[in-house]
Amino acid sequence: MTTFAIVDLETTGNAASKGDRIIEIGIVLIQEDGNVIDEFSSLVYPERDIPPFISSLTGIEEEDVLDAPLFSEIVEEVYSIVKNSCIVAHNIEFDLGFLNHELERAGYPSIHNQIIDTVELSRIMLPMSPSFKLGQLSERLGMGHDRPHRALSDAQATSDLLLYLMERLKQLPERTLDYLLKIEPKLKSELRPFIQSAIADNRYSTTVDEKYELWHGIPVKKVNRSQAKQVLNLPPFEEWVTQVYESSEGLQKLMANYEWRTGQKSMSEDTYRALTGGQHALIEAGAGTGKSIAYLLAALYVAICKEERILITTHTTSLQKQLLDEEIPRVEKLFDRPIQAVLYKGRSHYISLVHFRYELEQSESDNYDISLTKAMILVWLTETSTGDMDEIQLPSNGKQFWHKVSSEQSTKSVHLDMGEDSYYDLARKKAEHSDLLITNHALFSLDLISEEDRLPSYDRVIIDEAHHLESVASRYFGVQFNYRELQRQLSQLTEIYQKSLYKQLSLPEEFFKDAGSCQRLVDEAKEELNQWSRYMFQQAKRKHRKSNKAKSDVGRIQCTLDEKDPLYQTSKEMCHRFLSSIRKLVYRMERMHNHLALTVKLVEAPSLQVLLSRLESQITFCKQIIERLNAFFMNDSAAAKWLETEGEGASNAVYLFSEPLDVRELLKTQLFEKKRSVVLTSATLSTNRNFDYVKKTLGLFGMDRLVESVIESPYQFDKQVRLMVPSDFPNIKEDPESFVEALSEAIYSMAHVTKGRMLVLFTSYEMLKNTYYLLKEFIDPEEFMIFAQGISSGSRDRLKKNFQSFDQSILLGTSSFWEGVDIPGDDLSCLMMVRLPFQPPDQPLQNLQNQNLKEAGLNPFMERALPHAILRFKQGFGRLIRSSTDRGVVFICDQRIMEARYGKYFLSSIPNVPVSYRSTRELMNETEEWI
């Protein structure tokens, strides 16, 4: 029986090679059956200072270790405990690296025992976990972990986790374990004996395989394919909706602390009226209205009574998750049958098991990340009901591997995983029988313009987060190119020409000649692309230095591509050379395809069919490149064209964009004139209390079949919010450095008043960066933790979680942080807006739109810039109050809101709240009194 030594260390930092030392060690010695043999714990004197951040994290102060032993004084006991055991740690490289460093310093040999990394094992056995941090895993699995970041407590939690994961391993089907055995040599953890033991146990089990079925030789969780829907006879809508909202058997019964809201019922009635009356609707629902429940009730009533699916599209995945996991299960109880709601995505989101099995059989040359990815997917397939990649937390390189095994690789002519054993087809069938079909604005926009149906047919649609529709539609009605993505795709093309499998087949000599030509042409195309991208990068940087224009809100340099500009003409010529290589490549690939297709008819070889499918997919991809780049360089005066480059980094990271200047006509003809009913809703659709701006931008102006409704928020903003504007900030145009200094001082002063809990919204990434580094100069991390978008590591959600996990923290954000970030309760007390959110006037699309408006005799500022900024301002304001008990300050560092003629439009767009316009010091005092 294996004995495990679970080790956890607390240290002064991350690198033993740079002088960091151990300050605490904890070891738990257990047997495979869970029997605890021994425990060891000791503080260690590190012979160097403990940084404040480490003390804050662990609670271990300098005085705690003054009388602690040196590691050399406990080394004999530590070594005797671990020397004959399998070493286990949560991030084995860190703990074992430090332990071996200290052993060597004390004159002991390094440990080279069997090892298990519970981070890696958690990733494999719990692939759908949102986090693999020890504390969060312990909490999610209901395991005790009383003292996080203390060595013995962490070691005890790790031992509990190890036993749980080993038990999960034993429950896997035999074929999954067989595949894991083939992958195991490339992993960090030495799992072979445990996998072999699980296989032996499985051979005598009669229950393990009851939950699974085989798809293309791979065990997957059994899927419910039932599509039957029961017909319901519901009362008339007016009667039914009144019962839902006002009777004790309605929402009162389903929702704790339910509050009757007139606005919520009105929204349900407006939505129903539009859906059944062949009308379109614009419905602005203020924060706290409960708009999701409101439109879901109307949509489900119509879907059930008319036996017709209704499409719901959102901008963010978080809202989709909220609808599917919270709102729909809640309102489902109001109906006497299950609600069939399906989240529908494009092919690239779903795994193709035929392609995945092929990759499993080609594992000899895999690197670590690919081996880990394969192991995670194998276990995930025993748990997923959808086959949707968004459920699984793949490593970064694993996302590249996913492209090889997604259903996008399966082509129409090579029917590899069609029918019942295909997650994509399963999703399609479920969607066709659904009550509610949920998707995102991107796929929705793509479906509007694509000749091929991207979504199952629908006639009624609800567009939530509708203020994003214009920008998303513009992006998808245009053309985009990403140099890095294109290089990645071209690199993947080479793989198919290097397969030794071809040499085992009776293929004509011409096939191998074409394969060799394809390899050369791919290399030629990559070189042409490199030269073209490097040229555009250098020219964009040169133009930026001359013009001194601001960077985009994510720190990129933008450069308009004017057809009269030499940059445009030279780029066009270089693009044509690149496309010439691609056209030659397509010709050779089609010849290869013909030879391969003939062989497939004669030889039954699944792996050969996979290669044929991939070859077809690559031909399609190359033709799309040709089509899109031709479209980009066509003379189209109604489109804005520009390139973007990263301000820093690779010298050929270039992005090309082309977007129509006006999407009104496209949306009008492709959406509003084709669909029976379109309901657009958001918390921010109106400006100056009307929908004129959004109607103009979306092509709804002048339509007579339109329901319009503004539903006020039920929150008492006048009692929950104070809006403050400092009157003494320097003029940003005259002295930008002094403005950043004043801003930094205001952030620091306000943080003292609110004890951190601040979200600071910027309109410029450059200013965010300058402010962050200035704050870091004079703010001690023991006092306030500062997180900044684009500087601190992690996604938006990760930054938000880190911000919430510290008692006193400040979060600096731009771009996406102006909306969709919910930080309810005491975690957020101050929202600071650095500038009113006007788009930079020199952005390429904005600039050309303004020129068009001027030529039409209109005022670009009043027609577009101001309304757009007001909607953005309303979104930013909405970050502070997320519940009826929230309370806080909105601090706006832009005096234009009080002094400019247009400032009143911003103030009138938000609820009526007390406004103070005084010196910064007076505002701090006022905040201190009010908070």
C-alpha cells in the first residue's frame, strides 16, 4: 500500500534561486486507504525579512519566527518522514523545489521520489471546476480548511483532496482509464500504478459503466435525447400574468424576499403585446426592475401557447448563465411541464469525438500541455451533457489543440460524426425542439448576414443588452483579420502534409508531389504574411509618432487605411502576393483531395477519413481568406478601414478591421422587416428620456409598429447615492501630468474614507497605466491592494474576484469595466469616473462617421458623440447600486458635467440624486460624514 507524504510550505517569496526561504512547513503522512500515520508542523526561521504581502497572506509576522528553529535544525526529522513516501503537493514544482533547495543547503540529498501534483490531478479529475486553487476547491467540495495559507492546514486540505481525487479516478470507465494510461508518461504526476489498479478493479465491477455509453469508441455520459413536449392550456395572458405577480401561488412562492414591482409586470405585458401583435419593442428597464424574469414570463407563455420557439440573444456569457442556471429554472415552476431552453453556439464550440479519437491515437510527440488537455477532455466527456468547450477550463495551449478536435473540422461531404453520436447535431436537434433558444449577439449577427443558416429558424426574438447590437452587428457585417490567428491557422496546415500514414497507402506519386508543394507554399505564404505584417506595423508606429494620437482604450495604436494613402496601396500589393501563394495552395490541396477521396472509397480507414475531412476544412479556410481579403481591399467608400498594432510586443502583431459606417439599412432589411417581432431591452437605451438615438442607429426610425417603454428603477437612488464633482482639478488639456497627480491623490484620499472598495473607470488605457504606476509609488500594499486591467494578471472576472477577496482594495478598469461588472453590497462603496466617456474623436470608425454626418448637414457631436457617451455614462453609473440596500458615492473627476452646456444631459439621464460640486477636500469631508 502506497504511503503519501503531503507537503505544504509557506515561504518568503516565489523563488528559492533568488534567496527566498521557507518560513513554515507542514507534512501529513497518510496511507492509500486514508489512514493518517503522522503529522509534522513547524515554523522556520528564514534568516531574512518576511515581506509585508507574505505576512498579510499567511498571518506569519517577523516576531512569530524569531524563536523558530533553522531548517537545518529540523532537517533530519523532515527527511526521515518524506524519504520513503510518494511526495504530494498542491503545485509540486514549487514545494518540492523549495524543499530540495533547503535539503541541499543542509547537506542532504535531493528527493527524487514518486510525485503527485494535486493541481494537475484536480485539473484532470475536476475539469469543469471554475478554479483549481486549494481554498476554492476545498470550499466547493465541502472539505474543511480552517486556516488557509498555513502549512499544516493546507497539507491537511491537500490530503483530503488527494483521497477524493483518487476515489474519482476509480469510478472512471475502463476505456477512459486505458486512454489515460497512454497519456500518463507525459504528465508530472506519476499515476501509472493507481490507474492500473483502477483498471483491475473495474474489470470486476458491474456498476461503473451503467452511467456511460460509447461514442466512436470513447466513453461519454449517457445523454437524454427525449424531445417530447407536452401541450398546455393556459388561462388568458392578462389573467395568468396577474396571478403570477400578485397571488401567493405565483412569484411570491418561488422567490425569497419577493417584492411586487409594478414596472416588472408592465414589462411582461409590453413584451407579450409586441410578441403577439406583430410589433417591435424598445424597453428600457432600470436597475432592479427584474427585466429577465419579466420578458421570460411573456416569452415562455407565447412559446408554449403557440408551440413556437423564441430566440433570446445576449451580449455576455454571464447573462446567458444567469438565464439558464437561475431565472429559467425558477419560472419553470409556474408551468406544468419542463421548459426546454437551449444555449446554442457555433460548430467551433462542440467537440468532434471522431477527431478527438484520432488525436488520442497520435500522442507520441505531444508536449505537456497537449497531454494534460487530452486527459482533461477524456474525464470531461464522462461528465458533460453538451460537449461545449466553455464548460472546461483548458490550459492556454489546450485552446489551440481544441481547434483540431472541434466539430468545425467535420465537413458536409465527409460525414464523420453526424447523427446521434455528435454533440453538435444533438445541440441542433434540441434547439429545433426548444421553447427558448439562447445565443449571443455575435452568432445572431452572423446568422443575419450569412447565406448558410447559423441558427435554427425563428420569427420572434428578444435582444437583451441591446445597446451592444449596433457595435456587434457592425463588426460582423464587416471584415476582421488577426495576424496571430492567421499565422496559427497556417501553421496547422503543415501538419496534414507530414503524416506518415500516407506512405502506407496506395496513393499515386502525384499525391506526394502535391503534398511537398503544399508544404513549400504554406512556408511561402507565412513568409509573405510576415513581411506584410511587419511593414504595416512599422508604418503604423511611424505614423503614430508623427501624429501623437492617443492609443485605443486597450492600449493599441490605430491607423486609418485611406485608399489614397501609400500605406494602403503598398499593403494591397503585399496582400495580393500573399493571396497568390494561398491560391496556388488551394489548387494543390484540391488535387490532393481528389486523390485522397478516391482512396477513401477503396480503403475503409477511419483515420484516413479524418484526414480527408481536415483537408476539406483547410481548403474552405483558405478560400475564406481569399474572399475576406478581397472584400477588405475592394473600393467601398461606405466602410471604415483601419489597422491596429499592439503598443508594445511583437513587431508584426497587426489587426485589420473594416466596418460599415452605417448598419441601419442592413438591420432594417435583414432583421426588422423579416421578423414578426423584435423586442430590444437594456438598462440603457434612452437618451434625454426618448429612444430617438437608438432608433436612428438601428434602423427603427419611422417604423409605426413599435412599442416604446421606459420603466423606472425601484431603487431609492436619492437615499442610496451621492454624486460628487471636484471643482479644483487641473485642466487635463493644459497639464495632463498634474491631472494624473490630482487624480491619484483623490483616489488615495477617497480610499482612506471608504476603506478601499473603489472601482475607478477610465476612458484611456494610457491614463490608467500612468495612474497605476504613480499610485504604486506611494501606496503601501499592506494598506491597499491595487488591481489594474491590462497590468495585473487575469481576466476581468479574475480581477473582480481578486478585488473582492481583499478587505481594502482598489480596482482600475477601462473598456469592458464600464458595464457587466456586478459588485453588490459592501464590496463597493465608491465608483469614480475619471472622464465623461466620450469616444476619442480620432478613432477611425468614429472619425469617418462624423465626416458623413457633417456632409449631411448634421452636428456629429449632438447626433452621435453625445448620445453615445450618455449611454456609456449610464452604464458606468449602474455599477454602484446593484441592490436596494447598496449605498455609495459616485465621484466624477470631469468638471464638464457641471460647466459645459451639455453636462445637464448626463445628469438628467440618471436618477435624481444629490449632487455636490466643491473642492476635493470638502467632498472628502462630506463623504466621510455620509458614509
